[in-house]
Amino acid sequence: MQREARSRRFQLKIVEQHIVTLSTHTEPQQSWIVLDVDRTLMNTTAWYHACASPGLLLDEQGVQEFLSLNSRAYGPQPTLSDVEFRRRTLDLINASPLGPCTAQRMQDAGAAVAARLALYPEVAGYLRHLQYRQDPGPRILFLSAGYEPFIAGIVEGLLTRCLLNGLPYEVMGSTLEFEAGRCELGTVIDGDRKADAVRSLLGAGARIELLADDSYHDHELFDLVERAGGRTVRVEHEPGARSSRSWREFMASLPDVELQTRLTTGATNYALADVDGVFAGHGHTLANLPPADNGIGVGAMHQDLYLRALDGLCRTATGNPTERARLRELLLALIQSAGDRVLLRGRLFHLASPPYLFADTTTSRERWHEALDVSLDCLKILAEAGVLADWKALPRAQRWLVVGALDHLKNAATHALDVLIKANVADGAPNVLDEDVERLVESCHLAYWSTVFDAPQVAHVLGAEGWSTLRRAVDECTGPPFAMRELDDPRVIAVSALSLAQQLEQSGDWPVGVIDFPSGALDLGLAFRVIARLTRPDKPAVGVAHMAYSSKNAMRGLEEDGAPSFDHLMSRVPKHFQERVHEWLDGGGTVLLYDNNVTTFSTLAHVKRLLGRRAPARIRATVACVNYENIARHLRGAAAEPLCEGWEDVLDVRPVADYLTAFATWGTSAKTLALHRMYAALPAAAPHLPASLGDGQDWLFKVCRVHNAVDLAAVVRAGANAIGVHAVAPREPAYSPSQVRHMPILPLPADAMADLPLAHHETASVREMAAALPEGLVVVVVMEDVPTVCDWRRVRTELGLPASSALQLQCRVTAEEVGLLREEATGGLICAIGADQADFAAYFRFLDGLLDPATDHILVDSSAHQPDLITGARDMPGAAVSPPRPTGDWFPATSMRGNRVPVLVADDVPADVLLERCRSLRRQGVRVAGCDTQNSVEVPKPAQRYRLVGSADVQALVRKSPDLLARWTTALAHHKTSAERADTSK
């Protein structure tokens, strides 16, 4: 009795600690949704199903004994109390021959039961609506009397089944004490404990937006929420009902949510498909996909589970310590650690992400090659060790690691296909796609999906000779090679393909071919082809082709507005696939158009209408996801993107999921916000920097606004030997609001010097960078007003920059001002002149006679940062207003010919354009010492974000694009070679 009392006190303490943790970790004004589970979200009690299912928690005999206990506790004349029923049921589970009782087994049982249950459709609609809420949205607390690990499995399974994994939530339930394979009853979460949890959240300043529960007698629980201004749903349990009258009445008070719910559950072909059959037939198979609770398909594992699986897989694969260490190194390269969690996709998967996400200085193309190398090497080791041949014997957690390696290989191959398709449809482009490339990419998809659905089929991937051809083809494609793919969530793709096959099979309209649409839907055609072969081998194989067309291209200025012509659509099909598409269209069978989502329905409407007019084939259309929010807005007359005419009849087969916005300007979509939450908030180690740049160079390659170690490593890697640090930030209070869109993680420092023009959010990252500057790097401080000598010293000191730093004045100067600063600016002066200045010739001669040619430079600026455009009030007397930039050969070379002081040429233009301008000036007798890239090497402004780099108290606003910098590396090498040839010819 004493041990039982101590155990109960311990369990009660755990519950109290959970309540305290919830309250202490909630932000003031954080909104919460508090939901009971059994008979509130669904029309049943999940624990009953778990215990009444032989082979799950109990064997056949145990199930019969449980049913007897259940009848005694909840029959017409109960003879067992609730506590006694719980205790005896746990005794049955402890005595079961099925295995030891652990928290993981309880959670697995919950997930297994969830595959057979269904949320009320009104609940699913309400939760789906929460996915549209902008950050910071509400968090959900599933507050249940059920056992916490079991309820956690139920919740995870239900959200996975409804493809709602991205909702942020917590689970709190009754406790169990696990010891030596047995479990004992802890503290039951009754009405009083639920009220304690709600009271604690409210006391911490949280807002409880909604509470739903089926316990009518717990008046205090409902009263607490209502008194605090929240809403409550007292759910009345109606035996046998497939939907909930209580939830319907609540939804009627939310017209926007109710409209979206009606759209998803109606009888139309744009309503969601009923995927119960998919999960009933393939739920066990889909469990080979790692769990993802972020809504975008990034698998995640607890770090302890991951490390156990990693060690186990490496031991299984090889007994050689060296080979085991190599396999471990390869697998670790594929993941990203996030506190106590491991994300199974990292920098080698998200090839199109801005550099700030991973503080990476490599180009997307380099990461693509690395992803191929790592995943292929990893799979070769596993295959040679026989691990893949014995796939079904692997524990599930180890399977997730293997699936992760195949995921990276499939992703890299699909990115390559996307690049080659776009290159192929460009005007005058060579045919870079052929059967070998197509077969290799499909083999990667087959390897992945066969591993998920049956057993790995990897021979055609590991033994392929086409990888060198594929690599060479991708490397020959110019421009940034990789774009974000909207849909790369494997569970949505699999469920969509399975549901599509099921619907087409039932309709008797099996397609001869599928046309999908890069970049967002490029996985879908191949996934459908492969998954149909694996799950329906008796059906004819479905051909696949790709059409690089989107109605959004007109909005992006890439195509003319309006419906396209048939010939234009066919020109957007790569040459390799055109004959195949014509055969389908002329054959009279069914051709399926398969996209990842619809927002306006325009893309599918245009293609379906044009192909249907020109061909005897039956043209059908479907998508994986639908943007129901935009449909609802359109029906209310408030859509930002109105639907196309006839949108109701565009889809012929039902989708499976609501559209999680993704393909939008970085930072505005749900997918990119999810990526930001997962990766950018993790402190990243500062990249390695060389101690020295080596031999001095006679050409200055200057990159401005380098304020952190990440950007510094990127520009030095690209060949820069001079950087600009900007002391040009607007003074408070204008500065801080300008940084809001870049999402500072840390607040403005309390000791920020408001009287100096410093980027105060970045001063710590500049100081950290300054402590590791390579020897030989020229550091230039850029200022837009002439500083006093005292302020020049203060700025340099505050930023931790060396005394040898040069000073760039992006403004007009006088002889007196230059004279005062010359002795203090020992690194030299750089004075800017705007190429568009009306008095360019006179001011250039003034600077050329004033500055010291041994130490100083004149920056000839033709970008938006010209001095007249920044500080017009400082114009010299008599200077005219700067006119618009002339067209053609506008550069005033004649005014600079024979200059004493060397010139730096600056503009926001690509590398080849600016370097050719430098060569042209040299040919005209101008002494040119280097170039300044201005903003031409930065990622777009919306893609610039702060992140923690180096230490927890230093944040960096990462701006530089390794992909754009790589173009400068190539162009500078060509420039240097050309200069050497010119010198030799003399």
C-alpha cells in the first residue's frame, strides 16, 4: 500500500508538472484550442477498440475477458467502478503473451486504432480551417481522460489520415507508470484536472479560443472558458451518428469555415475523396513512411530513437568499424538535428531554399551533386551488405532511415528532370532528354515506392551507367538550376495516387497516359505510374509525359496573357515526349491531366479544353489538392485570384487534400513558413574561413553589405578580396520597422548607439565576423554622410573592424572633408560618383585631382545607390538634377580617360555585363582597378531572413546567393584569362 501511495503521488506530480510546463511555455496572448478526444472528435471510444482487437494489446482470450469487464463497468447495471475497470484492464495487458507493455507499444496501438476510426467531418473541416490561419496561429491541446501515450498515437494517426499533420498541438492525458515491461495506473485526468489545466493556461495570459468536450457534468471546465471570453462546444454523443449535430450547430456560427467544410464534403468532383479505403488497405504499408508532424512531409524522429536506429542499422550492415563509421557519416549527412528531434530532410534535400536556412555557402548545384553522391554511396553499402534484401526484417525505425536515403535520391533525380524539361522547352534548346535519362529517373521513383509498398527494387539505380550523363546534362544547363517543388509530401503523393487509382478503376476509365506539370506536380505522374504497377499489376501500364505550362506564367511575365494555343501547349512538352502525347491524343483512349493543386482552375481548364477540341481522346483532369479557401473567397466575391469560367466542371476525379500554399514569394506561404520554423531557428555553426587569401591581387572584386560570417565565407569562396560593411542604416526610430519583414530573432540591443548610422540588429554579427577576417581582405566601411573624425572612429570601434579599414563615402565631398579624414582613414578613401550625374565630368576631374592614386579609388556607380539619388541635399552648388539614365553606350568614358586615381565600376548587373564594361573602359584608356557587385549577388529581398549563427546571442541577416556568386567566379576567371592574353599579345 505504501508503494502504491508513493506511485500515485509521483504520478500526480507528473500531471501537475505537465500543467505547469504548458503554462510556462505558452506566450502571453497565445491562442489555444482545447479538445477532448473520445466521443468529442469521433463517435466512439478508442480504448475500447484497442482492447477489443485481438493481436493489438490482448490475445483472443484477453479480449474476451476485457469484454466481460467492460460489460460489468458500463452495462445496464454496473458493478465495477471506473478506476477498478482501468486497473483490471491494465492487469490483462500486463499478463498478455503479446509482449512487454511500454509507452511506445501504447502509442503504436493508438496509431493502429486511428487507422480504423474517422473524425466527424465537421471536426475535420474545422481543423482544416486552422491550417489557413496566419502565424502565430492557435495551438491545440488534446486534453483527454485516456492514457497519454495511447491518445498521442490516436491523435497522430487521425491527423495523418486526414493529412492535417502541420497543426501544432500538445497531448495531455491520464498517466501510466512503466517499469520492467509492466504498466500501472497513475493519475486520471478527470474534470477537475482538466479545469486545472485550463485555469493554468489562462493564468499564464493565454487565450482559450475554443473548448469542446462531451462531459456535460464538468460545469467548471466550460464556465472557466466562457468567463474568459472563449467559446465552448458541449458535444452530445449520438450513438451511430456519422456526423455531429453539436459540431454542425457550432460550425453554422462560423460561416467562412462552414462554407469551406461544405466545399470539401459535397457531392462535387472538387470535394475531397473519401480515403478510408486507402488507409484500410494500405495503412500498414504507409507506416513505412516516417512520421511528419509539420504539414509538408518532412519526416521526424526523436533523437534517442534515431540514434538507436542509426546504430542498429550500421551494425546490421557491416562488422567492419571503418565501413560502419562511413555508413554512419553518410546517413548523418542526410538529416538535420533540431533540439531533441531529428529531421530526416536537410540541406541536401531542400536544394531551392535560400542560403539562410542552413547557413550554407555551397551552390544548389554543388548540393545536388553531393545529394547524389551521399545517397548512392549509402544505398550501395546497404545493398552489398544484404540489408535491402532482408528489408522486412528491419525494425520500422531503421526502415525510415533507408527510406530517407531513397527519398534524397528520388528528390535529386526529380530536380534534374525538372531542370532538363525546362531547358528542353526553351527556344532553340537542344534535346537534353532521352530514354536513358527518363528510365533512370523513373528507376529512382520505383526504388523509393517499391521500398515503401513492398521490397526495395534498386538494381537499376545502383547499377545505372547513366548517372554521369545526367550530371553532365544538368551542369550544362545555365541559370539557377533548381526551383521549389510545391508538392513533395510523400504521404499526400501516395494517398493521392492510391485514391486516384481506386476512383479510376471503379469508373472503368483507366488512362493510357498521364500528363503532369513541372515544377510543383513533377512527382505525381511518375508516382501514379509506379504505385499503380505495384498495387495493381493486372492493370495496363500508364505512360507519363510532362508539360511545362502554368496559367500563372502570364502573371509572372513569362508568357502572354490569355488562353494559350494548342501549338503553344505542345511546345511546352519536351521533344522526347511529344510523339508519345500525340499518340495518346489520336488513340481515342483516356488521357489524364494531373496537377498538384488548383487555386483558380485555369491551368487545367485551358489544357483540358484545347486538347479536348483537337483530339478524339477523352481528356480527364484531377489534382492532389484544392485551395478551398480561395474558392470560398470567390463565392463571397472577395477572391484575390478569381476562379476561371466553368471552374466547377474542370475536375473529373476527386482530390485528397486541402492545398497548403507553397509556390509563392518566400515568406508568404504556409510551406515556406514551416521550413523557416523548422530550420532557421536552429543555431548554425559559422562557416569555415581561410586564415589568408593568399597572394595579393591586382584586381579588386568587392562585394558590399557583408555583415556576417556566412555571407563572408560565401563571397570569399567566390573569389572576393574586398567587402563593404555598411554604416548607412537609417537612424532610430526608422531603422527597426525596416527590419520587421526580415524577422529578427533577437530584439534590438539595449546599448544600441542611436546617434550612429549602424545596422544595430547586425552589429554583433559584424563583430563576430571581424574577429575572423582573412589576412589580405580589404575591408571598406560605407557611409552615406561624411562623418566627423570622432564618429568614424566610433563606428569602426563599435563594429570591431581593423584600423586599416578603408572609408567609402557614398555622397559628395569637399576638399576640406577629404583633408580631415585622410590621416584617420589609413586604409584609403573611396569616393563615389553617380554615372547619371549631370556634372559627371567636372566632379570626376575634381576627385581625380583630390584623391591619392596610391591609396584611394573613385567608385563610378550606375546603380540605384548613386550619390545624387541618395543624398541630393548635399549636391554641389549649381549641380543639376540627375537626368534619367541614357540608353545605349551611356558610360562617360571620355570624361575618365587618362585618370590618375583608379576606378571601381559598380552596378546591379550580371557579372558578364559589368566585366565587359570594365574591359571597354580599359580599352578607352581608363585606369580600372576593380568592380563592385552592388545587389547583383543577393537573394531577393523577400528571401532575406535573420537566423542564429555562431552562438545563441548572435543573429545574422543572410543576403548573399552562392548561386549568383558562382557566376561571378566563372566570369572573373574568364576576365583574368582575357587580361593575360591581352598582356601576352603586347
